[in-house]
Amino acid sequence: HAADDLYLGTKLGLTPQQGWLPEMAIVPQMLVPVGGEFSAGRILPGVNWLFGWDLPDFWSLGGTTQYNISVDEFTEKVHGEFAQGFTIGQSWHPRLGSYTEWFMLSPNGAETEVTEHYFNGGFIFRVSNNFQLDIRGGTGLSGQATDFFSGIGSVVRF
């Protein structure tokens, strides 16, 4: 779990929402080592498939399916990791929204890591049509999951 590494990704739109068919995008992504005590010390690539629906009354529903390369926390050996998540969002204002999410991480070929389940929520602030800030916090739902986590982020659209 590379807490000190930089996450980079490029979101590529695939389809718009058409009735019950979701809006979809794919995100080639990677963690890039920037040093620090918890750095993985190597580039870790992956891919993320996003899908979602805008619902009536400013609600949204979405999901993510990912496969990433990860590093076993104890043995430092590389393995694959499947991730799945589902989220419910609410738009409170054209610039302010919130969400709650369940997600899981399931290692594939790890020597010591096991599947972890999490619940989190956060707020999104759209500074402009091309720049967004977010803040989040969450908790682990399974025995091996991290008890508490938080983070901030930003998104720039080109």
C-alpha cells in the first residue's frame, strides 16, 4: 500500500448514458514512486473501468472494476490485485456533491495479503468545469483492513 506514492491516470470516455445503459470510461493508471517511508519504490500500472448512472433528484449511482499491479506489504513481491467498488452520490449544489462508497481489494498471487473491505465517504467541490477538489475518509470493514483512512485529491480536465 503505497501511501507516499503519486497516483496518475487518464480518464478516457467510452459511452454516454443511454437510459439504463451506463456512462462508461476506462482509466489507464499507475502509482509512481516519489519516496517516503511507505513508498512501493517502483511503478505499479493498472486499469480501471468506470460505469455510472445519473438518477432523478440529483442522485447518481456508479461502480468501478480495477486490476492493478501491487506489492505485498511484508514480502515486497509483486502481485495482481482485483478491486471492485459501488458508490451512491448526491449533488447538493452545481459545485458541491457528496458520496458514500463500499469497495474491496482482493490480491491475486500475494503471499501474505488477504481480501479487504472498506466503507468511505467524502465531498467534491467543483472549482470550475475543468478543476475539482475532493476530501474523503473511511474505515475498514474486515479484520485485515485499515481501521481509518483519509485523503484529499484534485482532478484537472484537459
